[in-house]
Amino acid sequence: RTVYVNGEYLPETEAKISIFDRGFLMADGVYEVTSVIGGKLVDFEGHSARLQRSLNELDMANPVTMDELLAIHRALIEKNQLDEGGIYLQITRGAPADRDFAFPDPDETPSSLVLFTQVKNLVNALAAQKGIKVISIDDLRWTRRDIKTVQLLYPSMGKMMAAKAGADDAWMVEDGKVTEGTSNNAYIVKGGKIITRKLSNDILAGITRAAVLRLAKEAQMVVEERSFSIEEAQEADEAFVTSATTFVFPVVEIDGKAIGSGEVGSVASRLREIYIEESL
Ligand code: PDD
């Protein structure tokens, strides 16, 4: 693979970042994952807008312009002949001379920028046909989940807890209500209504979420943005998740209880279809 690191395109084995980089020492960094179908980026605009917002919230500088970022994405697709998968982008607060809790002076310590491609079956993902099983876990993350930071230890632990329980993913719960999945937004469907938590600092504003809710409304489906509990989800007709790496995955089981018929639901399938249709 050819990857991008701080202005250079290099074989992945030659790309290097300092051990003093604050991304490495302090998880002081933000990221984006943009999906690629048929060699084309899906909603780069949405991802770059959210990236800019994450950077602003953390008072971090983008070392390049958004136009340059788009050019780097396209160059990596080209260099790696990427047809389907994603591009991972990470900006960290760079490598100061030594470890220190205070932010370094941005004029002396420029942020680091890294991008790489990942091959993945998105359109024909197996989980889209079978649905996924989720467990519920407490949401023990910090409370600025609206910023897409690289602090992913708890979501990783959540995935491991799910695997140990024979499930595919975990839905996180705070004050009795589901916040989101470890790396996706969570939804239920009841009486034809699509229910998902409203945007706030409690969850990440998914780019796929925005597109799916827009498409749902365009298809005359009713969307209700409010919180729901695991108990309500278990009694729902359907459940599903969205993200750049899953698009729409049906959820067929929550904490061991089958959702609806226990089969992939028709609303989730339809949303997946129209989302992919639009993204092609
Ligand atoms: N995760 N919520 C969380 C906590 C996420 O990490 C993600 C994305 C989403 C969905 O956002 P989007 O639709 O913009 O992908 C929601 C990415 C895919 C990841 O960490 O790999």
C-alpha cells in the first residue's frame, strides 16, 4: 500500500511518525473514515465539514487546505487502485520537543497528517444480509463524543465484550438510554417510525446518519429524533445501525432477544438500498 504522511506518499513500511507525536502519547488527534465505492468518495463534503468542526473544537490546525485534502484522497485511491473500501485520515497535534500536557505552540509544532486506504466489501457485506447481534454496555466514554477523536480504547473494549458474548457489536447506554454503537449510530423502527437519538455532545453526528435521515424523509418515512432504552429497542419492530463502514446494517438481536421476527427488517433493507443507490 502507498500511504500519505506529512506531505509524502510512501510505501506503508517506510512511513514514520515521531514517538513524541501527541496522537501517540495523548490520543490528541481527530480522524475521519470516508467510504469509497467504485473508486469514488462517498460524501467527502460531509466528512470534511465534520473534520473542520472537530479541529475547531480542539483548537487544532489542519496542516493542509480542504482542497488539498480532497486531492490527497483522490491520489491515494489512484495509487492503490482502490475500488471499494475506505480512506482513513488522521490529524494529530504533532510532535513537540518533549512530552507536556499543555498544547505546544502551533507555529513551532505543526500538526501531523496521515492517510491510508483500506479495502473492504461495503455493498455486498455479509452482515447486511444476516443482520448483526448487539449487546448493551454502559457508556463509559468522555462526554464530548461529538468530536471524532482517536480516543477509541473504550469502543475497542466494547467490541471485545461483544465478541466474548457471541455478539457483533455493543450499544452503549447512559442514564437508561442508548447513546450509540461502538462505531455507528443506533436506530429502532416502531409502527413504521424511525427513531434515533437527537444530536448533542452525547453522540457523534454521523455523516451516514444525516444522509439516511434525509433519504428516509424524502421517501415519506417518519423520523423521530429522541432517545430510547434497551427495553424499548427489544420491543421494536426493527433495529439498525449506520456508519461509513457499514452503511446500514440491520440489528436482529439485542442482549439475546430477537428483534421483531428476528429476521432482517424491511425498513432497514430499504434504507440500505436507497443509500447505496444514491452513493453509487
Ligand atoms: N465510526 N458513532 C461513532 C462513535 C462512530 O465512531 C461512527 C463512525 C459513527 C458513524 O459516523 P459516520 O456515519 O460518519 O461514519 C457514529 C467510523 C466509521 C470508525 O470509527 O471507523
